[in-house]
Amino acid sequence: MKLWIDADAAPRDAKELVFRASKRLGIEVTLVANQSIGVPPGNRLIQVVTVRDGANVADQYIVGHAQPGDVVLTADIPLAAQLVAKKVFVLDPRGEVYDDRNVGARLAARDFLDAARGAGMELSGPRPYSQRDRTSFASALDRVLTRALKLKERNA
């Protein structure tokens, strides 16, 4: 099992929680980004993959390399939908876990809002990342990692 981070827009607090979980549980982490990303020194379980600039290049790298049972941190709903279809565990930095029961509705809502923006409607963006978001993410990360590790043990 591997933990992937769609790192271009991932909040620092969420990445730090993943780094701590990686160290505690011995899980490999790969950050994928279009730019150079700093990671804490001394943790050989963490690697960074820098992909070329371009729309969805990092997303397609993750889709192409993530395996069923891996865990991905992303706020990108279309990416989440592709990963859920591959049986990858997906959660966003605010603690929402995407699965086959909810990702379709989230994708439809995202597409509707995207179309509304394209038609000229002014909509507010996401709210600032808060301590409540961090706490929700930490809890969701623990739950998802527990499920993924149990799945790995069953399949071993």
C-alpha cells in the first residue's frame, strides 16, 4: 500500500499529518506536483515526483501509478472519480472520503458549478482551511488508513 498526495494544492497541515502517519505506520508516501515540493528531511519513506507543467499531468500520473488499496489525498473531484473506479481509497484535505456511493454526486455538483462559472455567474471559492478541517482530515485519514491496512493484510 502506498499513500499518494496530489501536492500542488494540498494544504501544508494535511501534508504534515500524512508525513507523521507515514513515519508512525511505515507507509510510503509519494507527492506528485508540477513544481518542486519540500518534504521533511530524514524520512526515506517520502518521495517527490515532479511532472511537467500542463493540465492534469499530475492527476494522470497518479491515476496511472496508484493501485487498488492505495490511498490518495486530493481535492480534485474528477481525479477522485477516476481513482474510486480503480478501487483506490480517496480523501480530500477537509476529511471527506470519496467512494462509489458519493463521488458521482460530488462530480455532478462540481460540473454544475463549473458550468455556472463558465456562464458568468460569480460564485465564492472554497473557504480557508481551518482547524476544524484539519481535525476532520486527521480523523478521516486514520479511518481510511486502518481500512487500507486491513485490506492489505487480508490480501497478503
